[in-house]
Amino acid sequence: MKPIILANWKMNLGVNESADLALLLKNELEGVEEKDLVLCPSFSSLAKVGEIIQGSNMLLGSQDVFWEEKGSYTGEESPKFLAELGCRYAIVGHSERREKIGEDNEMIHRKIKACIAGELIPVVCVGETFEERQEGLTNQVVLNEIFKALAGVDLIPSEQLVIAYEPVWVIGSGQAVKPEEAGEVFRLIRQAVLDLWPLTIVENSVRIIYGGSVDGENAKEFSKLEYFNGFLVGGNSLKAEEFKRIINSI
């Protein structure tokens, strides 16, 4: 599978700012091949960014999704509506939503199933807090989040899924985990998904990526890890040159 690099712009750019950055990245990254490049702007900017990158080597992603197709769910966006806007991916279970919005594993599970049914590829975020890491609970936390989110999700060969290991305590800190530590979690995630699906599905449909203070300096070391398939980039995806450096490191 191609490596994937997702730009999570969070709630940092308005519509015009998002359009300007999308156009800049479209031009700067025009020659990039054999990598899936995904822009995830805010909901308000999806249509405009999608229009700008249409027909390019870039794909559109959503920062969140709801688990129902339609109905009385004020403020939510369904997989169906996002797909109509041209979205191919949706981030699910980001730590900021777990912490600040109160998303739990059951909600994340329902969102994943809705994405797959709605022909969106879920990007499932897992990772431990600093306190959990200090207590030696990293493996337990990651496994718990994976199994509660993915148990009962039946992937078939035509469907895909991305798992992003994002240690909660490094997001936005400017300090990434040591690559060898991330590599240990990658191996753990790989074994966990092999407990859920056959080897052929895992090898052809599941990508494991890293997120959390990724920059042009450390990206190359992470890209050498076994089972590595890409990055979920936050703050540095707002800087065109730095984002380009990360992409070129793979």
C-alpha cells in the first residue's frame, strides 16, 4: 500500500486561509507520486478546498464524522454528506475530541462502522496520556482503544482503514516520542489487528501511521520503522515548506 500523509488543520484556518494553503500545496506537491496526500480542513472549508484540489494528486478528508446517515442531529455531519463533498477519509477518535468533547470508545466504534458503510476510510487515533505512560500503561491503553473501537468491524478486501498512533502527551508539544518507542507500539498494533482480521486483509487494507509533533527533522527516522505507513500531521501541516519536507522524507 502507498504511504499516506494527512494534514489535520484543526480549527486554525478560515475558508479563505484554507483555500490559499490548499492552492499553495497543490502547486508545491504536484509532482509527488506513490503517496496518498490528504487535506483535512474544518467543516466550513471542505467544499472550497475540495473544489481547489479536485483532479490533483491530493485527496480530501474530514476531521470528524457522525454515525448516522441523516436525522435530527444538530451540528453533526454524516458520512453520506461528507462523501458528497468529495471526502475520502475521516479522522475518528482524535485525542482532542476524546478529552474536550467527551467521545468514548463506543462512539468511536459506531463512527468507524458508519465510515466504512458510507465508503469513507476511517483514520482511527489511539494513544496514551503522559500519566498512563508514566505508569507503564501504554500497551494496555492502546490495545483497549483498538479492540473496543474495532471489535465487530468486518473489513473486506475492497475496504481500508488507517490506525494513527498519536501519544496524547506529545501532540502540540513540539517533542515527538523516540522512534524506537513508536516502533514498539507499531508492532503491538500490528499484532492486535492480526487478531481481528486475516493476514491478507491486514497487509492490503490496514495502514499504521504516526502522529504527534512530526517535523522535517524527525520524519525520516519514523519512516524507517517496521510497519510504518505514513503520518498524521498537525501544526506542521500549516507550514507548506515543512509539510513538504515531511512528505519528501518518506
